[in-house]
Amino acid sequence: MAETRLADVHPPYLYPDYKSTRHRAPAQPLVRVAPSPLEAAGPAFPKHFVKESEADLTTWGKSAPLGEKMVLVGRVLDEGGRPVRRSLIEVWQANASGKYPHPVDDHEAPLDPNFLGKGQLLTDDEGRYRVVTVKPGAYPWQNHAFGWRPAHIHFSLFGNAYAQRLITQMFFPGDPLLAIDPIFQSVPEAGRKLLIADLDLEHGVEGVALGYRFDMLLRGPHATPMGV
Amino acid sequence: MAKPTPSQTVGPFFARELLWQDGGKVLFPGHGDRITLTGRVFDGNGAPIFDALFETWQADSGGKVPSGGDGARPYGYGRVSTDTNGAYSIDTVMPGSFKGPAGETYAPQISVAIFARGLLKALQTRVFLAPLEEIKDDPLARAIGDPERLRTLIATRDPRDPKIYRWDVRLRGAGEAVFIEY
């Protein structure tokens, strides 16, 4: 059961249109095991591991960053619909010009001295999170001719168990680049809409910031049949 | 039934965002024998993977699952990136063995997750810090069976410095490491 559901939404390791997978995807099948007692638990991030200001990526510099300001809200739940509480979420993204402040990013777009593009927070007791940022820009990449990555925000989640560890990307509704992005297209069709945020105007700030909603669901730590 | 959020690659741009100062020094509340787990990560062509995020999560020296942190960081968790040679290094304590819910014994091991450009999902596995003959009853060792494949998960002790455990990881092809799913 769980196997079928996972196969429905997760990308394969090998997706030849995304060229880097050709030499990095394992060729052997994975070995299925129950999470060990260690993996059924996970690292505990103390409350003061994060600062409240780290959920607002627009206040990092001396003045406001360039770009379309946005508020991103959502909830993190497990497969049983239970909130993932007080769990670390890390986000990172390109600036509004589609540039990362990273030495290997050779895209000829300007850096923004007021934007680092890095944030982190702990979910609340209901599994909710809220991030203030600017909409990242699309950027070209060398996977294929005229390749452009659609605007996206990277997410890293721990859940309540190490077996739930997830790194993913969130995309924006109506983006025409989704159709030509092999990273997004690697996700089976049934899973693709789960990576696209919804406009959620009421969670924005009137006259200031657009609101978006992106809920995430992590596997339950005990979603594996007992056995091995 | 609701579906889990699909995985996507960590991409090439995470160093400033995800890496921590001394992220490879794993903290514990108590003492233990300090060891170093080190090695290199290779792709299917044998080329070093220079842009992987390498994470470890482990029990303490008594086999206890860590909880809490030292204030700034969680206990038991390490996070580094590979360098230009594909090398990683984790400074930690020797984990103890521990029991599963049905009384099964887990050999001394570290749970590892590898993320990288070109990996659409995390690669998860467990590296053993004990020789083949001492891990035969471990649940993963039993699930793998084939000793040749199992050897891909055994870190070897450096004969000159027994505090150093070496474990190279091949993601694809000859000598490909065993990876797990839950």
C-alpha cells in the first residue's frame, strides 16, 4: 500500500532528461527495511536554534530587497493528518533576478546586497509555518539547450523522525517553465500539483505582499510494514 | 488518502544555506570514544562527487537515541558537504549497538543520508562500524544477505590509526553501495 502511494508521487532516481541523474542514480534496487529505533526518532532542534527574524528573508539587509514581496504560509502534516510540531524547516532560494550568492552560480544576473535568500524556522504546535520573502527569479541552466529553471524555493524538512527527512522544491502556479523543467517533470503526474503553491491572498499583506500557501505532507514514521 | 510531498534535488547551491560551522563535529551529552568517519563519494564513472550534502544521525556510545541538544545544536547529528575530491569527514563518538522493538540487535552503525545535484531523492543507508562477522544478526545485514553487497556498508579501520574509520561510497555501478527505503 505505502509502496504504491510512494511510487505514485516521488520521482525515480534515474530520469535521463535531467542529465546529472545518469551518473549519480543508483542502478540497484533499494533494500526495504523498517526504520530503526534511531530512524523512528530524529534530531531535536532546540527552540533557540532559530531566531524569529530568520523566517523573514526581507529584513536581512540594510534595506528591502528587490522583487515581488510575498508571504508564504503552510502546514506540515504526516500521513495520518497529524501536525509535525516544532520541527525545523530550512528554506533557500535565488534572488528576484534568479541569482544565488554562491561561487559556482555563473548566471550573469545581479546579486542583491539586501538579499541572502536563506531562512529557517520551527513549525508551531499546529505544524504551521510562515515565511516572508521575495519571489525568486527563473534562471538558465546548462542541462539542455535553452533550459531555464522555473522560479522555486528549496525546502529542507526533518519531520518528527529521521525516516521522514525530505528536501524538496516549491513552485509557483501558472508558471510556463514547469512544462520544460526536467526536475519538476521527473515527478509522476499525480505528484506534480503537490509541489505548486496556491495563491492565498488573505495571508498576504494588503498593498504590500502577495500571499501563497504551500502545505507539505511527510510520511508517518511507522508507515512501513513490520518485518525486517 | 493524502499523498506525501514529492522529493526534489537539493541542487548545487546549498553551501551557504545548509552548512554549519563545525557541522561535522557531532555532539553528545556524555563521553565516548571519539572516532572519525571519513571517505569519498563517487559517481557511476568513478568521478568524485564534489557537491554532495552528507548527513549522519546516530546513537550515543551506550546505544541510546539522542534527544535534545547542547543549546545550539541537536545531539547525534552531523552535516557536512563533500569537498573537491569528493571527501567528507565526521568527527563523532563510536555508537553503541541497540535493540529494536522485537528484541533484534542493531550493530554499531550510523544512519547516513546523501543529497546532491542529480539525486532527485535522498540516498539513505547505514554504515557499520564493525567487521562483517560481528554484524551478521543486524536487521539490515540480514535483509541484504549477500556479503559482497554488505561489504559496501562496512567502514574499515585505518591500520595506522584505529580511531579512523574509512568508508567510500559509490552511488552507481561497480561497488555500488546498498541504499535503503522505509
